[in-house]
Amino acid sequence: MNNSRILKKYYDKLLKNFGPQRWWPGDGPFEVMVGAVLTQNTNWGNVERAIDNLKQAGKLSATAIHNMRTDQLAQLIRPSGYFNIKAKRLKGLIKWFVNRFDGDIEKMFSRDLQGLREELLSVKGIGPETADSILLYAGNLPSFVVDAYTYRILVRHNLMFEESTYDDIKSFFEDNLPEDAAMYNEYHALLVQVGKTYCKPREPSCKACPLHEFL
């Protein structure tokens, strides 16, 4: 069976089992972009608390974050963890967003996908997973997001090697699936659900997993 058919079978099985995941939680593209930075190394509940702090302070805008002192921003996003580091990263992203696109989200996402991805990766603290999350979930652009769940599932199913890189796995999906942002969105969310529920780092529940038949 070729890789395209394998990935389609996995997708269909997961969608039937879990149903639509309706990702990414967030009120508009800018909030999703902020959330993509804050969610690094933490869970979404903590991110929601940090975003609520920004909203209540009237600071959830490009202009407000750009003009705010880094230490003030750090205190507002404290619930997200690693708040001093994330404040610097978020400030850097927003500085680039304001300087490059005048803080205009439509202007940003009208840039060609590959060029925009390269620009995002040039911003300090913005790695591939964060960049692709911004492109896919905030920009609705077909850029597949890879995370630890994705890596673990594919390696355990012998679809990728342990030494596979982020770009190897990203290409595996993008080369073998239609260029469809909605499908990429749903597929990534479904893989996260599998990783959280069954394909855990230790003592995975393989027999109960909907993908067990493919092992």
C-alpha cells in the first residue's frame, strides 16, 4: 500500500472514531497567533488563562503588545509558564508583524506561503512547529504541523525512522496528501488526540487505540 493510501486510511479511521476536533480554539487569527507562541511547552488551559489576562487588561492587540514593556507582558502571560522567555519571543514576533506588515493580519497572510514561512522562522524563538501553527491555524494556509505526538505515532507505526527530522515528517504528509488546509488542520488535531489518549510516551494503550489494526 502506498503512503498516500495509508495516510488516508489513518485519517478516515481517526475521524470516524473521534469526530471533528474543531481546532484551533481562539477568537480570530491574531489571538491564534499569540496562542501559538504561548502554547510552547504547556497545555492549552494555561494559555487560555494568559490570553484572558491580556484581554482583561485591554492588551490583546498588536499595538498594545508592541508598545508594552517586556516585563509587563511577562506578568500578564505568567500562567503560560516560561513567561519571561515567552514575553521576549512574543514581543519579537509582534515587532516583526508590525514592522513588516503594519500589524495587518490580511496583509501578512496574503504573502506567499513559503516566503512567509521563511520569514517567520527568521524571528528569534519561532521554530517550525510554531511557524506552521501560525500559518495553518491563524492563516488557514496548507502547512502541516508536526509535533511530538505526530513523531511518536509515525515512528511506532514504522512510517518514519527515529532519526527523522521535523521537515522529513512534514514532507511525508504534504507529499502524500492533497494540499488542503482544512484536512491538515483536522489531521493534526486527530493525531494529538491519539497521542494524548492512547499513544503515550510510556505504557501506551495500543490495543484500545483506533489505529491498532495498522500496527
